[in-house]
Amino acid sequence: MKLALSALSAGALLALLAAPAPASAQIGGMIRGAVNDAAQTKINSMVNCAVNDQDCIDKAHADGKKVTVVDAKGKPLKDQSAANKTSADQSASATVTAGDATASSDPPGKGAWLNYDFVPGDTVLFFDDFSTDKVGDLPTHEDITGGNVTVVDIKGTKYLHTTTGGDMTVSLPEVLPQRFTVEFTFHRTGGNGSGLDLRLGDDGELTFRCDQGNGRIMGRGPNGPKEAGQDVPVGENDLEVCRLMVDGGYAKGYVNSTRVGQLNGLVFPREDKIHISLPNADDNGALLTGLRVAAGGRDLYDGLNASGRIVTQGILFDVSSDRIRGESTPTLKAIGDMLTQHADLKLTIEGHTDNTGTAATNQTLSEKRAASVRQYLVDNYKIDGSRLKSAGFGASKPIASNDTPEGRQNNRRVELVKN
């Protein structure tokens, strides 16, 4: 979540979908071109780029074009400062996560995020956006057990791609705990049958299905099978962010900002692996990126009392910005409610990044983001400003190695410190 999260940029394809020309024609051409290594795009004098699509912005600058940054619906943003930022300005704390695919302009607690309650785990166990894989090859961090699945590059963002469907196993460094979350960005057009299935247990004792415009949870209880799900309004060419949150035998599934189902009393094994089945699709194929598995966290107040500080990965920001994203709603609400219920509690809000980018940029951005969180709590929860301090530390206080994707994800964080 950068301070933040971590997880993956679907922004490049989002920018394509936000462009003025018909999205259906563009997405088909771009994906087919990526698979065939022959993609060519016509560049106009004015280029629309999603606010979180740094590759689009950099390329437009290199071509001498004027950039307009837009939201997920293609609407130009009032603040166009991101249009002038280049990758040299972009720190590793940039919010490149699953949430990028649904870059809603709604602020936390408003609009689409009013009733959103997903809180990501606070320790990243596995993360892959395929950025280190070669185009045309199999992914290096997953075991492909069936189907024709390869890595493609679409405007600088890498995805797993298949038209035939495929199966793979993801190995984790430890057995899944009682609380954990899974997030990924997904898209497909055409094909038949079900969508992407994420399964826990060799026999799929818990299955989370995400398809274009639909999400379902299927599991087993002591008395037999259980199932819950619903349709979600999603455009044919839109990316979907799919999320699963598990606590004991309780599971909730989400597609974008909608909770599509929840089940309790589930019985399934905790293992050190998960299974994924990708669906078949038309020539455009099915796409997957930003796969993130994280161990869940403790109650905020209990965690603070136990150790004096607690890490949260649930506060997200726009790329190279201190603008808080709507997906941050549940975490901010938990902090605001905790401060309201415990009037004697005083906190320092710390911003941290990984070591990508310059030290100066990371330091400045982490300070601004921490200050932005503090101000949000003051403005929206009426917390006395004297109870809250903010501080940024850039990449100076890592909690994991910056040599792995998971380590960098964990280092991009907001910490709450009890004063």
C-alpha cells in the first residue's frame, strides 16, 4: 500500500481503457499486439494517461506530447500535477497496487467506498507482478501445471496471459495463518465456463471465483457445501480487482469496491500453497497481475498495547502523491474509531518506503503522506490535533530486505506508534 501497499500496477491498461477512442478496439489490439510482439499505437498530440500510469506519462514526455491525467472513467482530474512528474520523481512508495485498476475519484468513506470493509493483511507473504519475468516465457515464481500461460507486456505492465486457460500453484514461505488476505487484478473477454478460481486445499475446500462482472465464494461447512456471490456492474473492457479476506472460518470476497459474498463456519486446511485456475478466453485472452498474499493483523488497539507500535498496509495513495485512495476507508475508520473510543491515546503516524528511488524523494513523500493521514483523522473524526504527530522516514528504517518483492512490499507501510 505504499507508503503503501504494494501490489501491482494495472494502471497501464487502465490508461488504455480511459482513452477517448473505443476501448473495445484498443484493448483487443493492444493485447493481441503484446502477445505477438508487434503492438503499434498511434500517438496523438494530446495523450490521456491514468493518474497512476507512470509509463504512459514518461512515454508522452519522451515523444514531446502534452499529458492529461484522467480517472478510471476517463474524466480529467482537477489536479494535473501528476502530468508533469517523470519516473525520476517517482519513489518506491508510490501506490502501485491492486487498487490501481479501480482508481475511483471518490475519497475514503465516500461514494463507492462508503461501505467497503476490506483490510489487507499487514505482512506480505507473496507478491508477484511478473516485472522480472521475460515476455513470452513462463512465470518464474509460480508452478504452471496445465494450459498455455505466458507473460506479456502491455504498455510497460506485465501480466500472465492465456486464451486456453491454465492451472498453477503458488508456494508460500509459511502455512497460511488464521487471518490472511489475497488480492489480484484480473480481466478476460469471451470464452466459456467459469472465471478465475483461487482454491485453498487440494480439493478446493475454499474457492474464491472472480469473473468479469461476478464474484463468488464456495466452501464447505460441517453440514455440507456453502456458496455466496453476486453480479457486479463491470464494463466489458474493465480490469477487476479481486480480493479475499479470511479470518478463521469466516470468508469475504470482493470485486472492486463491492463485497460480493461472505460465508462463516467454513472448514478447510491451512497450507503453504494456493492453487489458481485461469479461464479460457477469446483472442484477447485472460490477464492476471499483482498477486498478493498477506498474513492478517491483530486488532489495532491490542497491537499497540502489546508492542507500542503497529504496522498497517491498508492506507493507499496515488502514485507520487499524498492523496489518500478510497480503498483506505476501512483502515482509516479503524484508526479513527480507536482514537474516538480511547480519548487518552496519542499517536505518531509514521510513513516508510522501500529503497527504490532517491533518498530525498522518498523522505519528502513519506513526510507528506504521514501528514495527510494525520490531517484526515483530524478533519473526518474530529480528533484533537494535539493527540497526533506525523513523521516520515523514507527508506531509512526497513523491516525486511529490499532484495525481494515481498520485502519491498513490507517496507512500504504506515506505522502507528503509541506516544
